[in-house]
Amino acid sequence: MKVIQAVHPEDFKSYQTAKIRERFLLDGIVDPGKINLVYTHYDRMIVGGAMPMGTELSLGNYPNLRAEYFLERREIGIINVGGDGTVTADGTSYNVNKLDCLYIGKGTKDVKFASKSADAPAVFFILSSPAHMTYPTALMTNEDAVKVNAGSAETANKRTINKYIFLEGIRSCQLVMGLTILEPGSVWNTMPAHVHDRRMEAYFYFDVPQGNKVVHYMGEGDETRHIMMNNHEAVVSPPWSIHSGSATSNYKFIWGMCGENQDYTDMDPIAIPDLR
């Protein structure tokens, strides 16, 4: 399991492109027939992907966790961005199809991922945070997600925010998770930008058409940098950093947080004229 260390904002100001990508970009997490996970020292969030092909993939244990099994002291959120799939938690199987979300609570010992068809494999994006309470496993389809319409065509950010794991949705110990869908002709997400000093965040970009790129912006509001990102790549956002993006086409992205609280509206906005 790859490990990402925390970065001080003053150090970040000196980073060139290669080092920014090394310290924040999570590429290669979607790999056919494998589970790939990255342990971050931002609220100890684990970020990764599972892409089962012809056989099931089992969520293993890792020495980094110093645990008897992966979810001994953790919870996990899973969103499928590929073909139809199933996730089995301690012997109970759940159909997790594209844009559906499954939450699995602390104490679950056996987690398996499978695709209904190897010709159209599931692609499961995974977020896991430490947990001190146990909440029940819960499935939420995209149809049942809490939807918020935001932005406009005039500002190229017309989008639908889908909330799954949050205080009024699937309950968790500290994980918050959902996804955003941009309309055709809209390319901006999370603008005006914000930070939330009490929570880290991770973005996972998907359904980015071939040959297109997402420009992900990060850094303090008056000292911004960017990362050029591809389909099925994730990026870690420290609590001091903005997290916003634009692209050469419309796209979708999964967002997930953990930290001091689960209040979705707990953010410190930065006015567009103040960005530098």
C-alpha cells in the first residue's frame, strides 16, 4: 500500500509540477483485476479502486493498519463508476451498479468485489476512514441519492450534486461521500472555491471522454497551483487547500471527506476576485 505524507502549505509553495503530482496525485488506482489502495496521512483516509474482471477480488489486510482485518477499526464507502457489479460483506451480497453507493461499517471482516460481466467490468472507487462507532451496512442507489442542482450554463458550471453518505443520508462515523455530474457544455466544479480547515477531501474524476483532461486547482487561495488529470485518477486535497476543477469536456467526479465533523456546509468560501 502506497503511503502519502502530509505537506505543509509553506513547503507546497516551492513545489514544481513533478513534486505536486508525486505528493497529491493518486494515479494507477484503477487497474484491471486488482485492488489498489493509498494510505494518506490526511485524517488517515485510504483512497483506492477495485476493478474485478473474471474473478472476485477480496479486500485484504495490510501491515500499515496494524489490525487483524481491514475494517477492524475502519469504515468504508464504495461507489461504482463502471459496469454492473456486486459487493459482498460478511456473506451478504449487494448489487452495486453504476453510480450506486454502498457503505460498510466497522467490524465487517470479509469484503469481496465482483463484476456481473468481465466484458463490462465494474469499477469501484473506495474511501475508508478510521471509525470509533459501528453503523450498519447500507446501499443507496443513484436514484435515491439526495440531489442538489447548482450552477448555470452561463457560468459553465451547471451540475447535479448527489449526496450519499452524510448526516441526512447513509449514516457513518466520520465519512462523507457523494458525486457530482456536470451537464454538457459545463466544465467548472466547486467554483467559487472554498477550503474547510476541519476536513481533508479527495476527488476522483471519471467519465472524462478519451483525449480530454481535467485541470484540478489546489493550494491556498492566494497561492494556487494545478494538476493535469486523466480519467479514473484521484487527488488528495489538504484542509488548507482549495479543490476545484475545469476540463476540456463535461465529466463526473466523486468527492469524499473525513475529519473534525460531517457538516456538508462547513466551508470557508474564497471569492473569485481573491484567487491568485
